[in-house]
Amino acid sequence: MSTGTKLTPERAVVLINILKNRFTANTKRHADLNWVDIETRLSANPQKLWSLNEMEETGGEPDVVLFDTTSDEYHFMDCSPESPKGRRSLCYDREALDARKENKPQHNVVDLASEMGIELLSEEQYQYLQTLGRFDEKTSSWIKTPEKIRKLGGALFADFRYDTVFVYHNGAQSYYAARAFRGLLKL
């Protein structure tokens, strides 16, 4: 599949086809964007393609959701209906993981996102994603937590219930089988 942080040529072709098919099937997420431009940029950025593969392999179903004209970047977000299965049961960050004395989860979301080469969604980005469809109706997703809240031991997560996006708090050390995180990749 991949070697380090670079995909094999065969896997790169497969992934680009997956992304193209998802792009074509979900035009309302990116009505004004052109796939040829995106594919050209993907082909020129093997590290970003590797990160998108990590998003795909962990169940995120990444798709292009906007083009930022200010930064000249395409934004990919996890668009799986529920929080990605391959990233669940994780506490918020390394500090939270190290503080757990018993029943430690395998990993934490902040470090895993960094290892994957992606960012956690902010509250604003999560709200934007919810304008493109219905996500996390049965699960929830950790989101980027302001430093003030994190210093007090908390972390934020969000979900979609009752036709409303809810943002909540939990102890950063907590983890649940129905909570993962959604990522952002800028290309």
C-alpha cells in the first residue's frame, strides 16, 4: 500500500480514482470546483496524497469541500456519515493519555492527526461541514479545543442531533467507542 509516507504508484492510482468518484458523486459539496485542477495538484504532492490515504484507510471518506482563494488551497475534510471507525476510542492528547493510570486507550487524537499529516477540525470548520450534509447523527467527533479549556482538563467534541449541531465538553482523558475525530487536509 505505502512505504513510509509515500504511496506506491499503484495505490496512488487507486486512491485518486476513489477521490474522483467521491467528488463526482457529491457535487453539492464543491459545485464550482474542477476535478482536473485538483488531480493535477494531488499528483504534484505525494505527501498530501499519502495523508489522504491515511484518512481513507481509517474510514474518513475524504472529499474536497472548498477552495480557499486567499491561501490558494483546496480543503479536504472527512465526509464519512459517522465519525471515522479507524480513529475511535482515543483520548484527546498526549497529556491526557499519560495522565490515565488504568484502561489507557491505544493513542490520542492530537498525535494521530499529526502523524497522519492532517489537522483536527475547529468548531467553525465542523459547523461548515454540517452545512454540506448530515454527519455524526449517531457518533461524535473530537474538535480542536481552545487552550484555556484544555489547561483546565477539558476538551471539546461535537455531533448532530435534532437538526442541530451541538458542541460539548468532556474530560480530555475520556474516550468512547462512538467518538473519533474528523480531519482537515489543505492542498
